[in-house]
Amino acid sequence: MHLGRVAGTLVASRKEPLMEGMKFLVVRQLDAAGGETGGYVVAVDAVGAGVGEVVLYASGSSARQTEITRDRPVDAVVMAIVDIWDVEGEERYHKGREEAPTG
């Protein structure tokens, strides 16, 4: 699993029939400190995430293990929306707050 922040959406009017009805999100990868790594991934949204939300996503064969992605040509899937993120006792993210508390 990886952490990311939803940066936007992607629309593809022509696609493989097995991909019909899926919502695609552009997700910026995050490091353990909450900073963007510079990488991004296009992921199928399995949970109704929105732009700006911090999410957990899976890639590779694990991305094909959700109810909506099973047996479909998917390489990344958003499978959870993060509410609170804590690292070594320090809150890095709390949904609904602009920034987590420091120190």
C-alpha cells in the first residue's frame, strides 16, 4: 500500500470495455513526512475519494483485489480515504484540518 493525495481526475471517453463505469483519479505519491515525492499514478477509485484527500492506494496485482477491480486490467486502485495519519506519535495529517499540528 502507498500513501497519496488526490490531485485530480482523468476522463477517457474511449477505453477497454472492462474499464467502463470506472472513475479515474490522478494521485500524487507522498513520503512518510507527508511531502510529495514528485511521482504520480492514475488509479481507479473504489471508495469515492475526492480531490485533495489523502488516500491509500495499491498497485500491481494487489490493485486487482477489490470488488470493482477484480479480473480487470487495473494497475492501481484507491482503496481507502485516510482520516488520521500518525508517525512515531506525531500527527502528520488529520482529515478536515488544513495542516497537522507541529511538535
